[in-house]
Amino acid sequence: MAKELEHQLSNHDVRKELAIETSHEKSDDYSIASKRRHLLGKLWSNALMQCILMTKEIVNGKKVKCKMDDIRLPYKIMQASLQPDDAFDSSDFDIPKLSKKAVRSAFKFCTDLLRDANISEANVLILVDMLDLLCSKKAFLGCFKYPGDFLTAISEIFYRLRTGDNVKPSPRIIFESASKAFGSFFSTCDQLGIEVHLFVSDSLEVVSDWCKMNLQSDTVDILSCGLQHFFNGIATMLVSHPDHSIGAMKRHGRYIFNYCKRAYSKAITDSDKEALNRYFLAHL
């Protein structure tokens, strides 16, 4: 059922037919486009919320085994809802908007399952990718409640990034996804003008601990996509909140700076150095 629903809603012709049938051609072009956008937004929102409800019942129940497709479906629906549709007459209304209630339901679904100790690593990766999607889009992050949802989001990201003697490190692929979510979170907050000074000190501490561990084990690497987002997020944080970063950088900045110097010497292409250059500029 999950695969069939995903297939139907991802079909452009199906969405176009629904949009046209639910709007009246008597209105002007702008009104038609606006109404179609609104109705398709309701379609996506209702589909997302029903999928979340169905998946919760499967996860909490014992009669039916939860599959990866069940966990992945809400994430896939959110991805599909972001695709533009040719059903609209105006380019200003090419992407339907999910309701605030649907976005916050998706966020709660994602973070609740991330706290579930019985969720497999494969499903954790899907959920962290979903959290990255929620943090990377202004339309999604703008629905979060401040500061509660922001604290929840950054806490789940930190949990996958933390290192230390008493902390079990996340698998590399999950760490990479969490690094992307880290960068997306601070970048989108900056675009929306949201104050994130509450998270600056803890964020720099997490990054510093990770840099320290890798410096001590001599495993410096900056070539991955995830780490590019990682250091882009730090640079964005320092630039947008310089006053709140001074004290934290005095405590934690040494290991971050030393790691970036070592990584810069190993970077080969300009794209590999781009995030490091942003960090050095923000640091200075």
C-alpha cells in the first residue's frame, strides 16, 4: 500500500488532473493557480498525516512487522510535495505548501522515532535524512515552535555527532547525514533571521570534541559532502552570532582551527577548500 500511494502521488499526471478538476475555469488565471496550489497543498498535507498515522500504528503494533518502506513513506511524500507542477498557470504558484500542522506532525514523527531504541540503523538513517529535509527548507523550519522544536532538532543532531570516551560513535553514514542536517539547520535559520545564539556554545563544543578526537587519532578528512556542510554550518553560526561566539571560541576554538588547518593541507580541489575558506573567514 505504501509503495502504491507513493507511486500515485508522485505521478505528475495524477496531480495535474486533480488540480484541474478541483478548480473552476471561470476565475482568472491567477485565482485558478492560487486555488490549485491551495487544494494540492491540502492533498499533500492530508496524505502525509494519514501516512504518519498509519506508520505509527504499525510501529506501535505487534501484529504487522514494520518495514523500511513504512518508515520511509512520510519522508518520500515530503520530498514529492516539493516538486513543481506544470498544472499551474503562474510560476509564482508552482509548489504546493504543506500545512503547518502536517509539517509539525512530520517533525514529531521523526524525532519520536529517533528516540526509539528499537529502531534499526537503516531506519535511523532515513529519519536523520528526513530531519535534514525539515531543517533545509524555509517553509518547513518556519513551522517549528521556538525554542522547543529547535532544541529538539539540534539535540537529535548532536546525539549523532557526539564523540567521547563514554559515547558510542554513530556509523559513518549516519554521521554524514547528521552533519548535513547540522549545516542545513544553521543555514536555514540564518536565512529566516531566527536567533540561534542559545545553541552556539553547545554546538561549538560538539564540533571541538569531534575535531580533537580526529586530531589525536590522525584521521583528518574534509573530502566528504557531509563535512562540507558541517563546517559551512559553523561558519554561518560564527558570522550570524559573532558576539555570542567569542566566549565559546575561546573555550573550544583551538581544536576546530587546528583541524581545519590540517584538513586544508590535504584538500585537493577548490570545492574541497570552499567550506574551510568560509570557516577561516568567519574565524578571523
